[in-house]
Amino acid sequence: MDFYLEKNSIDDQLLNLQLFDYDNDGNDEILGSFTNQDHYKIICYSQDGDTLFTHDQLYINEESLGNSFAFTSINNEKLIILAFIDEYGFDFEIKLMNLSTFVVTDSLSYSVGYPFFIDEIFQLIMCSSTDGNYIYAGINLFLDSGEENLSSVIYKFELFTEQIEYIEEIENYGTLFIKHPENDFIISTGYDSTAGVGAWVYVNVSYYFGLISTDYICNIQPVFSTSGSVVWSEPPEFTHYPSNFTIVSRNDNNYQNFGPIIYYKSTDSNNGTINHFKCYDNSFSNLLWERNDSNIGNGYISTSTCVSVNNEDDYVMYFRGDQLEIRNRNNGNIVHYQTSSIQPFRIFRKSDNELIFLVEQEDGSGYEVYIISSEIQVSVNDNHIPASEYTIYNHPNPFNPTTTIEFSIQNDSKIELSIFNIKGQKIKTLIQNNVEKGSHSVIWNADDEMGKSLSSGIYFYKLNVNRNDEVVKRCLLLK
């Protein structure tokens, strides 16, 4: 762990975290927005985990903060957009606040209209184009009219110097926004679903992936959509029921060279659960490849990022629970997978291209922060690792700066425990001695024989027993 972000209260619910150069020093700070029953908070952290400021505001009316987004104006003012939901869920209010004075400079209320209710504000972003400056609010709407209907909707506003004006509503694309600075469109996903009761409870759902232009009135370029259903009978009847629809190629600083990768999984009563990875070219007009394989199961992908592997910027890494997998963006091939002791919920790319991994503490008191400071090194054959009857593992994994390697042997033996790089070169011997049967452990400080610290990447530890049996495992060093 590189540093730790502490919440003011364990009851604070995180709404948004973003990298933001608050003090104009060229280095990003971490800005977080939180809410609880009585108030909301804006907290700015340094990259050492120190709290630079906290704005703690009691709710005046029966409202709650739904999301936030900070940006720097053309006048170099540090501003933040705050989106509030009223107590009944009929209305939301967009407020523009100065982060230096915490004064609200403008606000606009908007009613979604009965019988719709606001369930959640997924995301807020602010985009500039030749037409103007626009706020996009991705909102989850709920409608109970015999059937329960959920849909993700974009509400678009224009932001003037001291005024916010409503422009339009865009259906089905309000779940996730990604905006690359060089593009005049937003990559967006969304969904709609209906649920009701017939002979059994049923759910029909559709997911959408496309491009939203940044013109005054948006144009939508649909790229892909998928639909399915489930009837919760005994047993349930699934028909290509999609879930976990997301974009895995996030934090992409090589967008012009590689297209986006979307992921979802579908469940079918006849075929089980199937993974779907789809990669498009950067014009979104051609599907380059599609893969259905995964070596880490069918669990929920919690977060993902583009990464550099072996000095090449054409890979994505994603996490399912305590498993991670790395995939080649050119052909979809899996190049690495492993068990991970950290389960990040968010990954950011800093302006210097370092990646920040955020992991929530089990007690809810704050967030552990891990940083990759250089590219990952992976062997193309490192997923086929021999196993034996001897038990050996390390924790934590990934790690920084130390990890404990634990092993057990069934009989008194002469053992050698060594560390190797991806080229197969031995870089350190941890144990070379006669060892009694049972369980043992040794700490490795991510250094070589000379005590020199090693760079981030994949390493292997090999247990040799009586010069015959070997067990090889891999670990990931994050710095």
C-alpha cells in the first residue's frame, strides 16, 4: 500500500472520486464527494493521503447529494458541479459551486415528472465543444405502472459563465460516460428494463452502447445493443439474459491506435453463462474481434484499465473478485491471470501515466491506495505453471513493498526457495537449507541478492524439494 485515504465518518457513503489538480501545481489531487443522512462532504486529498480541505455542509431541505464533478473554468477557477435529489425523487437540482469559496454561483432545478422517480445519479461530466460547455447527468429512472420500469437517461444542460440551462433528454444511454479529449463525442452505455408478475416474476432488459455527439442537440450513433429476459420460475428460465455490461478499456491514453472493448455476460438456461468481449476499431464501424473465454470464471467485473505490458500499450486488465486477468487488445488473447489479494473498485490514470488502484477497507473507514509506477512485465507462457503436492503461496498478492511466502512440506527435506524474473533469471535465493516437515514462511522485500529494489512486474518464486520436485507460483509487484 502506498498511502491511505481516511473518511471523516464510517457512515459517509462515497459518491465520486476523481483526480483533479486543485492547487495548479501540475500534480493531481484526489477529490471525493460523500453523503450521509444529514449532510454531504467534499474532501480533497494529496497524493500522500493527507486531507487538504473538507467542506462539510448540512442539508437544508430534505435532499441528498447524488453525484459531483470538478473542473477548471476558462478563467482558471476551480469549480464543482453538484447534483441533488429531492426527498421524493421527483426533482433534481444542479448546483455550480466555487471550490475556493464554497459559494454556489448558480443552480437549476429540473423535474423528471410523475410517475417517474429518480433512483440514482450514475455520473456527471462537463464537456466543452465549439458549440459551448455542457453538463451531462446520467440518471437511473424508475416507473411503477403495473410493471416496474428502469431506464438510464441523460439530462443535458448548457453551462454559461453564471447560468445553467436545460437542453434535452437522451434515453437509454445514461449509465457510463467516457470522453477522450481529442474526440468530439462521448462513448456511452445505458439500459432499460421492465419487471412484472405473470405466472412468475419476469424481467426483460436491454443494454446499449454508442456515441453521443457534443453538439448543442446531441446525435446518437448506436454501435451495439443486446437484449434478454429471465422468468423466475422453479427453476428460473434464462433467455440470453445480459448483465455486467461495461467498457473495460478505461484509462486509455492510446485511444487513436486501439478501439474500445465492451464486456457483458449472458445467461441462457440451455447454454449456461457466457462471457462476451467485443473490440471495435476507433471509428466504431467494425468489430475487430470477439472472445468468450476467461480463466477467472464468470464473476462480476468490478473495475478495469488499459495497461502497458512488456513495453507495449495494447492490453487491458480487469478484476473479478479476488482474480485478475490481462488481455491483448489486438487479438483478444489472454496473456496473464492470477489470484489477487486486493480487490480495487476504482482505477485512475494520473497525468504522468501512473495507475492508482483504490481498495475499500473492510470496516468502511477509508481506502487503501496502490500505485503502478512502470509497465507490467509478463511472460507469454506464464499461465501454464507446474503444480505438485507441496503447498506454497504468498500474501498479499499483488504486493508493495513486502510479501510473505508460506509453504509446507510433508517430510524433512533439503529445500531451495528462490525468486525469478520473467526471463527465467534467478534474482534472489531466500532459503537454501535443510528444513523440518510442516509449515514455514519467509518475507521477501521485493529486492535482489544485492538488496536493490525491483521494479513493478510479474515475478516467480520456485520451491525445490530434495532437488527433484518443484513448485512454481507467480506474484505481482505493484509500485
